[in-house]
Amino acid sequence: MKKYNQSISWLLIFMMSLTFLLPITSSAYASSFTDMLQSAITANSTTPNEAPSGNGLMDMLLGIMGNFFGDILALPQDIQKKIKLPSGINTSSTKELIGFYAEWWATDTSSFNSLYKNTDIIKTIAPFWATLEEDGTLTDRGGNDHESVIDFAHKNNVSVLLLVNNAKQQDNQSSIHKILATPSLREKAINSLESYIKKYKLDGINVDFEMVDAQDRDNLSAFMQELSARLKPQGYVISIDVFPKQDESNDVSIAYDYAQLAKYADKIILMTYDNHGTWSDAGPIADINWVEKNLKYALKFIPKNKLYIGLAAYGYDWSSKGVESLEHKAITKLMQDFDSPAIWDTSSKSPHFNYTDSNGIKHQVWFENSESLKYKINLVTKYDIAGAAMWKLGEEDPNAWNVLKNVFLKK
């Protein structure tokens, strides 16, 4: 830190010198340090809009100032936080893209293929490798060789969080209720999770408990508190996926106590997709207005540096036969086979199209592509949140990566 103490001394000299060099300026025109600096530059230029020549004292001092702040901005974030910088200097950290990773059968490599091609953009993956059973044990979902995926990710500076979901609902009650409501089972579940991530040398946990009963609101928070107390001191990352909401009246999202969860989780992923899905009529997967309203509500309770929005990489096909989830490659093929180009919905900022299949059945398809993702990604920068998480790697529009890299390219 000796280097920076010396730089601070130079900064003091600079400020003292600046007092004598600046022309007399009213407070109305020099209300900030930036204004004062600009006045100094202008006063030492030979013609309007001309940059300093570099031969005078002011040029030298400006150079010192630039080197000083250049050094600071190159420091790690934890050191930057200890140094108070003048207002107007941008020290915002790089946004993070999390890629949900799933293998639906033993030879399914679609998620790995996307990871392989985009390690310069993806900072974290959350592989869907385990399910928490009602007795507190874990079932490994299989798939490709876990060790190979983890090794590749780590060699490419990509962290790996185990995505663990709850088992399917039994009868009229969520399968996770028994675990959450029973302290001994919560401890057993945490033991199982700890053993799993240590076995595979993972970097942490991504909790994906869905359709949690409203009555388990406090129990879910208690589970996350206990999980955090166990694993965070060991250096593991704790994250959780939560249902979006705009108030506390929706039964499917009441169990997620945003404010409490924010105390224990390092990352909270707002599942801002499935605005329309298998349970509804046809419509946008992630209406931009709906996404933004959910994000604004979440920010009332969750610090922005912990909050991530969910990005959909897929679409749904609605027909009298039911609703089918489709990856982008299949959607593109349908548009080509039935000569049905995408129609842009201006209000929701979403693409869709209609077609009639060979059996005369009418279909309506809504999906996400690179264009619709732009609007969601803009929310990351607009609200200065931590980042985004995409479900799932391998289903996306290939052109989406050109959009994603504008915000998430690793530095």
C-alpha cells in the first residue's frame, strides 16, 4: 500500500496547485470536482476545445492524477471499497452471466457445447445434477461425467454451483414441506448437500425449490440460514432461485421471503420467465413489462448486488394437443417448414408466429430470441443489478451471444 500512500500525497499536491491555477469561477459553474478540472483544462488550452500540450505544470499534474486513478481502478474490488473515490468515477463491477446447465439424457451435450463456445461470457454454471428427496437424501440425476465438466469449467475461470431441486409434489402438499418443517431433516439435507459439493469440488449451491407451500415461508428462510451458516464460512457460494412477484398475495410465491433470503444468500435469481406456460393460454414467455415490474418489486427487499433476472432461452408451442416446450433450433425449423416468419409484438417485446400442422391443427408459438433478450439485458444495466441467469444453456438463439457479450464479457 506504500505506493498508494505516495500517490495520495501527490493528489494533495495536485489539489493545492489547482487552487492557484484555476481561474476565478462562480459556484454555479464549478459545482463539482469534474467541473473544476474541466475549467483548468480549458484555461490552459491555447484554443477552444484544444487538449493540453503536455508541456506545462497543469499537464504534468493531470498526468499524475490519471495515473493515480488508473492504479486504483486496477485494484481488486475489496481494496477499491476501502478507498473513497471522487464522485463521477465509475468503479462498477463486471456483470455476471449464470448459465443453467442440464443434461436430459446420458449423451446430451447441448449445455456443454454452449459452455465450451462461450467461456469468455459465462462466469458461472449451475448444473442440474441433484434432487433433494423427502427423506433428506440426494438423488444424482446422472448425465455426462461430472468431473470432466467441472474440470473444464474451472480451467476456464467458470465457477460451478450445484443446482438442487425438490422432488415432485406428492398428493396436495409440496414434497419439500416435510424437510423444511423438520429441523432434523433440514440438517440431514444440508449434510447431504455438503457431502455432494465436496465430493465433486464444487464452488457452492443453487437452491431451486419450487411450488413451496405458503405455510413454509419461515421454514424456507430457516433452511437457507442454516445452509449459509454451514457452508459460507468454508468459502462456498449460496444462491437461490425465487418465483417473481409484484405483491405478497400470490400463493405460489408467498413462501419466498425476499428480505430474509437476502440475508443468507449471496445470489438471488428471479425466475422472470414463464409469464405464460403450460398452465395458461398462449402468450409471451417473458413480457418485458411484467419482467420489469417484478424486478422493481424485488429491489425493494433484495440488494441490487445480489439480484439476478432470469432469461428464457426457449419457447412454447400451444395447440389443441397441449403445450410443448421447444428450444430455439426446433422453433427455427418450424418457421422454415411451415413458411411462418416471426411476428414482433411491440408491447411485450416478444416474437411469435402461427402455423397449421399436417393434421390441420392450429398452433401458436411464443419464444425468446436475440432481439427480445436485448430488452431484458438492458434492465440489468438500467437497474445496475448483479447480472442474469439463463435457462438453459444449449436451447438459446445462437445470435444471443452477440448480445450477451456486450454486458457480460469477462474482463
